[in-house]
Amino acid sequence: MDSQEFMQNDIKFMKAAIKQAALAASHGEVPIGAVIVRDGQVIARGYNKRQKTRTALMHAEVVAIERACKNLGDWRLSDCDIYVTLEPCCMCVGLIINSRIRNVYFGAPEPKSGCCGSVVNLFDTVNMNQTTRVFGGILADECSSLISDFFKKCRK
Amino acid sequence: MDSQEFMQNDIKFMKAAIKQAALAASHGEVPIGAVIVRDGQVIARGYNKRQKTRTALMHAEVVAIERACKNLGDWRLSDCDIYVTLEPCCMCVGLIINSRIRNVYFGAPEPKSGCCGSVVNLFDTVNMNQTTRVFGGILADECSSLISDFFKKCRK
């Protein structure tokens, strides 16, 4: 889907997620970022921290969702949306489902592990009790370039 | 599968996971417990902390895996096994895959959200680069009773 088709707000929030991804890169982490949005406001931000935390848990989505839950004092985020620069993996889709997030907006597709349509769409398979809408490809080139540029620099 | 078919060690480690589940119940949490085993030793334990932490993240598996990563100083748990009292959900299967855990042993099946064969087997669908073996039904009745007894008490 072309970026032009997305609403202005979706571009704005994906740009906020891209800022988080850039922060990840500046800390030597693979640049993936996410924000949680409620009532038109960013209520939590996160970037990938796998190297720093030394757990496979701390993907950008997990960091952002945890912060949103802390900020709201509730594990249910049913009136929230997530914007993330890369298509979520199985774990993150599971957490998005468990947290009851309403809409998922992602940037670049992830052909090897993306579970919002690339490998499989787990929202169709697993998400039994709710309807989460998924929109992919927002600023996809920019989100994807961040990651490929990061790995090019690592190889130098 | 009948409990008798499982190795003595598998029963022992599932009993350790059940102890964790009982701890969860004593803290008012749905009784689900997990342990991580490496070289025949329990290296990390965890129980469900959703209410306490107010995030949908803190399933027993997540708590146990995080502790194992901290104890080993590595996000890769490729020579580790997990024993968990309830069939893991989508999120936990994703984390098990991301952490490269070798074998998964679970107690009771979870017909509504279990992603190791009940709703779907995500180890077949998503786990592209590795082979995780899954064994279900170890002390299933005991694991299941813990949960049903907990909810019976809640209703009183």
C-alpha cells in the first residue's frame, strides 16, 4: 500500500516510531521502534533493547506496551493503537493480542519472521475473542532503510 | 499421553513448575508456573504475575525465561528446556522461539489460546530456523486442577 493512502496522523505516529528506531541504532541496537497511541496522543515509546538487556524479550513493541501499561495502570490497552517500524514477530503479536490493542500499524514487512501476513497472519489464526485491525507498509522504505543502513555500518 | 510415559526427570521438573503455580495462587494470581532446566538443573523459576505487574506480559514463561537470561548473561537459551504447567500462548511460544529454547514440556492443554497444538501449533508454522520439540500432558490433571480450584475459590 502506498504511503499516500495513509492518514496524516498515521504518518506522524510512524515518524515518532522511526525516531525511536533511530535511538535504538544510536545505542548499537537493531533499529526498530514503536509508539502506543491513545485518543490521538502518544502515551508510550520504546525501542529494541535486546543487546542491552540480554533477553530476547525486549523488542520495541514489548518495551512500548510495558510502558503504556505502567502509565495507564492497566494491562488492558483496548482503546490503544500501536505503530511499529517493522512487522511484529510471533511473540509481539501474542502480546498485542493479550493486551487487547485495537489497531496495529507497521512500517516495513519482515519476510522471515513477520506474523502479520508475511510468514502467517496470526491475527486471523490465534486472535479468537477480538478483532485487531492490521495496516502494513506505512513509510516502509524509510523503516527498512534504517535497518539495512545499520547492518551496512556494522559490516564496515 | 499418560504421565507414566514420561521420564522421571520430566515429572520432577513439572512438579517444580507446579510449586511455582501454587506460589502464584498464594499471591492471588491465576496459578501457572514454569521452570527453565539446563544440564539437569533448574536454573530459573517463574510464576504468573499479571495482576501484580499490571501488564499482559508477565506470564510464568516470560518471568522464568527473563531470569534464565539474566542468570546466564545471554539471550540465547539453546541448551535449555522449559517446563510449564499450562500450554503456552502465542506470545510465550514466540518468546520460546526467539530465545531458541530446545524442548517445551507443558502440563494441561489450553483449548482457547494454547499455541502448541490446541488452537494451532506455532512451532510448525512460525519456527523457521530451528527445531523445538514439544511434549504436552505431563501431570495434566494436577496442573489443570490447580487452575479450576483457584477459580472455584474466587467465585465463593
